Amino acid sequence: MNLINIFPDPSTLIDIENTNKIVLFIFLKITDNSIKENIKNDFLKENINILHWFDCQYTNIGKEDFWSDALIIEFKNKNNLQEIYKSDIGRVHVEAIQVFNLAPKNPPRLLINFLKLFRPIGYFLELINNSRKELQNLENRNSNLLPTKKQAERILKEKSNKKAFMINLLQSRKTAKYKDHSISISGREAYYEKYGKTATKCVLLLGGDVTYSGRVLGDTLIEYNVPLDTTGNWEAIGIIEYPKAVKMLDLEKIPGYSKALLHREAGLEKTYNLYATKN
């Protein structure tokens, strides 16, 4: 375990328009809980704005259960980050770390709250299909974009009633890859427009929410002992909330979701999904 500054040098960040705020997404691997608690206390003393702190449970899409924590931290501006970067507050003992700079791309809350009004329909659809649980398209069909059967079964057997947060790292193809070669659209359009909008509606109908959505700015800022599952650059990070973990497998009960998976498969080049909770 090495002493590493978990905050990046502000000079390495890409400037964005319309905001001075800096948002960092940080993966950590810390097995010593006392170190974790010290970090949290030190951050609170320094008034570091922790938007979210997730306790990572296990990987749903990927080869390895690895990360212990995921954080989203917001700084007022580069000067604010510079002060923290130069101090000792960010120098902590970690086994692994990966840091991204995010530009928030959260859907309008007004739209989200409007769609939530239709939740009774989702609860009804879930009820009438509750006589059987099927993994169907959510089990791996020779795809690295879906859970393996073992991973899907683990979610299915998850007993925790805590809110579940599914952390997604996303990278779309330059051109979507459909079996129907007459379809010629970008991977971004296939995933974010044709799949993403449908999936978001289905999540909301099941009682879920969009916790955070952001575009990754530039390259990964810090990588130390990073697993192959998350190593390298990604274009976006999306975090989806469910009432509990097993609800993720209920998405196919909502009409339209299963068909939308076609666009997900065509649009994504790679992805990583991790199940997390909050204390």
C-alpha cells in the first residue's frame, strides 16, 4: 500500500465552458477501514464537497471484483483544487486508484420527476410478471457487454434491501455495429439516444432514479494498480439508482426494454458495471 495524492494536478485538467466547478470521479481500493474513516473525517474538516461516496460491493459486468469505494467530489474552481492538491489532505495510503474529470450531463430533474408520475404503471407491470424470474437478455450470450450467467444469478440472489447504485463506465463505438448492415448511425446515437432514453424511462418506472451522469473530459487523470476491467480511457460515467439490487433484473418486464438492448449491443464498444451501496 503506497502513499499517493488522490487529487490530480489542476494543470492537467481540460477547461470547460459555462462553469468553473471541477468534478472528479474517483475509484479507490482500501481494505483498511480505519484509513477509509480517516479520509472521510479529513475531507469533512477541509469542507471538501463529497457529492457521493459509494461502498462498492461487486462487479456485474467485468472480470473481477476489485474496487472498494467510489467517490464523486466537486471543487468550486481550479484554485480550490490547487489548494487541496498542494496540501497533505489528499495523500493517503491506497492499494489502487483511478481518477476521472467529469462534465455533468444529468437529465433535467423536471423531466425525471414528470416521468416518476407514471411509476404505478411500472409497479403494475412488475406485479403481473412477478410469477417468474427470467435472466433472458441480461445473462451473457457470448457478450462482454452483459453480465455472465453467474453474475446475473448473484444479483438475483442478493438479499440486501439497501438502495442499489449501479456504476457504469461507458465507451461507444465510432459507428454502431448492427447485424442489419443497412443501419448506419454512430455508436453514440445507438446507445445514448435509442437505448439510453428507453432504459432511463424503464428505470424510473421501476422506482429507480438517475443518480449521476457525466461526460469524461480528456484522459484518465490518475491510474495506479488499476484492473484491466477499468484501465484506460472512457467517454462517460452513469450511475443509476434502484430500490434494491435485484430490481435491475426487472427491467425486461417493462415493454420496450428488451428491444432496446439491440441498440445497446450495437452502440457500445466496452462497458463496466459495478453494484454499490451507501451507508
